[in-house]
Amino acid sequence: MHGKLFTALMFFSIPAATATAQEVLTTATPDVLVRSLDPILAQKEKTRGLKIVGAKELETINSYGDKLAATVNLAVNFHFGSAELTPQAQQLLDNVGKALQSSELSAYRFVIGGHTDATGTDGDNLQLSRARAASATQYLVSRYKIAPQRLVVRAFGETALLFPDSPQDGRNRRVEISTLK
């Protein structure tokens, strides 16, 4: 299912991102996602003192020197132990797809990062998080015709828990979207 998709995507390491106040969005309109992921709009909101829901601080630099302009953690749910999207996940990704199609975000590339909780082995969690990030990416590419070269798949497994004091907490299982600058 993902063979062709993986050839068009690259994998690299970025630091874990934390949503504002450790939020994981269960719903988000395309407009909120655009304002949270567009570095220019997010910076304007930040300087005006407005809180961008789920947006991480701007200008994070990953280990390869690429700048991440903003990050949003999304509660993209999957069936237990699989990379199959739930209907709720598809609804959330529908809003992500609409946001990524917007003129404000059309010039940007994004990292789609998959995360798990700490249940299971490190290797299994890494593989599962990669499959889940790829599943979310495939959904955006096939349903919303987002160019695959705009999306970079990244697997975190259980290495970047949003709630490290509660490693089995279901909120650690998420997909995060980061704008590459």
C-alpha cells in the first residue's frame, strides 16, 4: 500500500514537539490549522499576544539544520495495534487536507510525525508509528491530492512522549504536523 509513497518521501530526525500546554487537538477547523501552521500568520498572532491552539514555538531547528516553523499535535486515532485510520481520524485529516490545500500553506512542506505510547517494544512502536504516519500521509495524498514531496514522514515510536509521566496514556498516541521553513 505504501511502497510508492515511501519512495517519494524522506525520513529524518526532528526533536519532539510539544503542543501548547501539552494539548492534543481532537478537533480543529481548517482555519485554525492554517493559522497554526502558517509561520507568517502564527508569528502575527504570537506578536499580538493571541494564543494559537496547539502551535509550538516558532523556529525549532532539527538535527539536520531544517527549521520547523510551527507544530500541531493531533489526536489522529487508529484501530488497536494497526495503522488503519478510524472514522474520527479521517474527519480530522479531512480538515488537515483542506488546510494544506489553502493558498496560505501551499508553499510549505510539512513533517507528518507518528507517535505511540510506551506499550509494546521499542522496535514494534517505532514500526507502528512509521506505519501510522505513512497512513495519515497516504490519506492526505490520495484524498486531497497533496503533492507527496510536500510531506515528510517521521516515526518517533515511544521516544517523544507528550506525557512522559504517564507513558501508557492514550494521548501519547498522536500524529504531529510541523511546518518546514
